[in-house]
Amino acid sequence: MARRNQERTGPRTTGSDEIPAELKQMMNPMEFVAPTDMVDLPSLGKCYPEGHPLHGKECIEIRYMTAKDEDILTSRTLLKKGIALDRLISNLLVDRSIDAKGLLIGDRNAIIISARSSAYGHLYETSVTCPNCNAAQEHSFDLTEPKVYHGDDWKDFDIEETERGTFKVTLPYSKLQVELRLLLGADEVDILKKMSKNKTGQQETLITGQMRSFIVSVNEYDDPKVIDHFVKNVIAQEARLLRNIMKAVTPDLRISDDFECASCSHEQELEVPFGADFFWPDR
């Protein structure tokens, strides 16, 4: 019996018949793990409260995308629910104590760009529509040249930054004191869900929906009914001021490029939107 087993498995290697050293050094496929990369955060970790895993951290470690991660981006269920990118980011984070929904939107964008670049290359080729004549044409964006803003240039506004990372401003006409906070990934998902439910008046829903999300209190009143009343009645000039303040204090990262229409020669800077289609532009 022992002899037959030996015949099936081959003779034992001894002396000069030993396994070559290069074969011994070959990695067991079961030991392979996806490489990781460090992503610079537009927020520099300054906008997260004490106790948050990213407080004071200028970068975050993520895994390279795998075939399993691609499955997430092709899941009809996840795409329909609007949570495909959240699930993807959660999978890519090396530090599992970090909640993808609790990331600032600019930091999420940095992760998305890095993941797509490492998976499919730094050139993003997609079809764009001319804002002037609606003609479609192919355009290539370079992902290695993002425009990064750290949210630290708001000296032109009379703003008070609080210890908990919010911002207070007194409006010039109503004299109301409004407290603002930076938007997180969860806020972005929530706003998009509400927009999809209301097919009419989407622009109005976007503006007021964003304001409801980033306003913490009005004259120290944080009741949602008070905030909703304020959002519906604030004059347009003060509403615009609040949106400009939010833009000034929000760390961000975006990919944009100069566009010239081949049909009408219209020139304009175009920005890449970061959604699931960012990974699958040809779908």
C-alpha cells in the first residue's frame, strides 16, 4: 500500500532532487492580499472631532480595488438604493473603525479618485455634453491633477469657528445667528434620495435640502421645525451668503478640465461628477 501511494505521489526528493529554491520562494496564492495606498485628505484631519479615527490625520490608507469590489459597483440593488459607493468605500478602508458615511464629502472624493485611478488608470475618458448646444463628444480627464482645497480660506467672511467644528455667522439683514456644519457622506446620500422621490422641482429641492442638512441651529434653536421655517423664509441674498460660506469652509477635491465644443466652439471648464458611473463611464 505504501509503495502504491509513493508511486502515485512520486518519489521522495533527496539530495540533488530537492525542490529548486526559486519554487520554494513562490507565494502561496492563499497568502496574497491586495496592496494598499495612502490617500491625502483635503480636510487634513482638521474637521473631525476629537476621538474620531481621522482627527488630525492628513492621510488615510485604502486597499486597491479587487474583482469583488467591482461586483459592488455592478449590483443593481446597491445602485438603486444609492449605497454602492458607500459600500465600496467601506470595503476599501484598511481601518475598519472608520465609518464611510461619517467621512467628509471632499475626503470621500479623494478616496474615490484614488481607487479608480489605481484600478483603471489615471485617464478618465467619458462622453460629455456641451452646455451650450447639447452636442455630445468624448473628453479625457487626467485624475493625477485634482484641484485640492483645504477649506481654510474664509477670511472674507465674518465667521466664528466653534470648539465642536461648527461655524457661526450673523446674517446682515435678518440679524439671525446661524450655526453651520460640514456635510458628510450620509448627508449627500440622504439629499440625493429625497431628490429622487420628488421628480418635480429638483433644483429647489437640492437648494433647500442642502440648507436643511448643513444648518445646525438658528439663534440657538435646533428644532427641525424652526430650521425648516427659516429655510423656507430666508431671503435669497442671505441664503446665497450661507451657501458661499459653506463653500469657503468645506475642504474639497475635484477633477475639472477646459472643454471646447467641436460643434459650436463653446469653451467652459467642466467638472467630473463622482458617482458609480465614474467607475463605469461606458455603461
